[in-house]
Amino acid sequence: MKVHIVSETAYTTKGNGVHTAFIDLIELLKEKNDIDVIINNEGFGDVFHSHTYGPYYFWKGKNYKGRRILTVHVIPDSIKGSLPMYKTLMPFIKWYFKKVYSYADICIALSPMVEKAIRDLDVNTRIVRIYNPILIDRWKRTDEMRKKGREILNLSEKDFVILGVGQLEGRKGVEDFLDIAEAIPEAKFVWAGGRPFGILTEGIARIDAKAKRASQNIQFTGLVELMEMPAIYAAADMLLFPSYQENCPIAPLEAAACGMPIIFRDIEEYSLLYDNPYLKCKTTPEFVEMTKRLIHEKPFYEEGLKISQQFINQFDKNNIRNRLIQLYHELNN
């Protein structure tokens, strides 16, 4: 069986979780010799599986009627705090996403919230819940990788490093990250990520102005290539993830696989998605307090590590791969 994997991110914006999920899926499917993988323009397969939803998705999928799968990484609420003028654009966005989801024969919902968003648009497409997998071996921390990461970031081994990962937009909680950093001058804060969508990013002027006023314990890496991210994670001691809306975010999985505590924002999406406990906060003062505890209380930090180790069990790559292979066979029969 040949599975045709498609993503427009290969030609456009690579500095985002959708592109990482696309690369991860290819690597995961190629781990064994039970199927052939065709990528974008390499040819024609038996089953079509897309990660993106632009014109390329419709064009490449036109000859796969009855065998089209879409992994739904983006829902209408993902646009809030991501694109400027999203309130004005929302009626069109909902109309377009209904077309996108309806074009697929199966929509893979990465979380309960994604499934609800698809159903709220009155889409009749079959929905299957499958999570993003985590390829743990890629992200395992080593002393060599940690040293490399700290050299890239110009940090000393004595620094306690707090990492943020994501696009520089309001939805990701960048401004809250800056406020937390200002309140904890004894630590170093690093935000890894840029603006792959350029001027089509919400809050550019507002966030840039705040970043310029930020203290010297904060640095921004800009867009980072996927192959360099393991070193960036390895350089950090914890991940701060203050995002206001996510579906099945990959950055916390990567950080957990690297071996560090993670603090999430306390939002409904996560309470529906995660089976295991996780550290969470509602407000900036709560983030500050919990971050300080991780810095200064070794037993609490160790507890955070154990929580991360348990957290990633839900996203075991072998279980997820088996479910995908089963789905491909269903469509191909």
C-alpha cells in the first residue's frame, strides 16, 4: 500500500507545529517496511493524507475521492489571536473550514475540542480521534546537546533557563511570558519561534514594542530549524507554555521527551485532552509563583520531572502508528 502524505508547509511556512507534525508522520511511517510513503509531488498513492488545508490540499486530493484523510490542526478558534482582523474574517473562516473538512472522507481530530469544532460546523465527514505522536529518541537530552544549545544561546551552565516555544503572536501568550520574565530576574528566559506568516500575524506592533522594553534576562531566537530544536530544548530547564488556545500542541511533548517540567495555562482544551496530570496556572501571578517554586524547590522540580515522564505515555508513537495504518487499510479496501 502507498500512502500519499501532503503538506503545503514544505513549500511555505516551516516554523510551526503543523510542519513538525508532517515531518514526524513521514518519519513514523517509514520506521517499518509495511507501507510505502509518497510525499507531495513524488507520485500517486492508494490513500491521501493531508496536514494542510489550502489550494494544494484540494488539488492533490482531487483524484482520491473516498480515500481522503485530513489531520485537523487548525479550527476556527485557532485564528483568534493569530490573524489580524479575525473578528471580521470569522464568517468567511467558518465557511472555508466547513468546505475543508467536508472535502475529506475522514477528519483526524487531534483532541476532543477539535472534534467538537468540526461538528459545530455541521460537517458530515467521519471523525476519528488520533493524537499527535512524540518521537522520543529525537528529543532525548544529552550532555553534548545541552552544551551545544547553551553555546547557541550564549548561556552559562549555571543559568536556570526557562523556554517558551511558538509563533510570536498573541494567542501563544508571548506577552504573558514577558511579564513572567520581568518578575523573575534571577532566571534566563528564551522564546524560540518567529513569524512564519509575516505581516499576517496578530499583534506584531504591540508585541514588538513590549519586547523592546524587555529586560536583559530575555532573548528571542527567531525562527529555528527543526533540526536545531533538540539543542534548544536541551539547553532549557523547564518549558513555560502560556498559550491561550491549542489543539494537540507538539512543543510540550517535545519538552517532556527532553526531560523537563512544563507549566501549561489552565484552559478547557487541556482538561479534555490530557489523561494524565500536568502543572497548570490561570494567571500571570500564578505562573510566576509556580516557576519560582521550580527554580528554588528541588523536590517540587523533581515532582515536575515525574509528571512530564508520565504525561507523554498518552502519545506513544507505536500505538498511534498502528491506528493510522489500520485507518489507511480501511480506506484502501
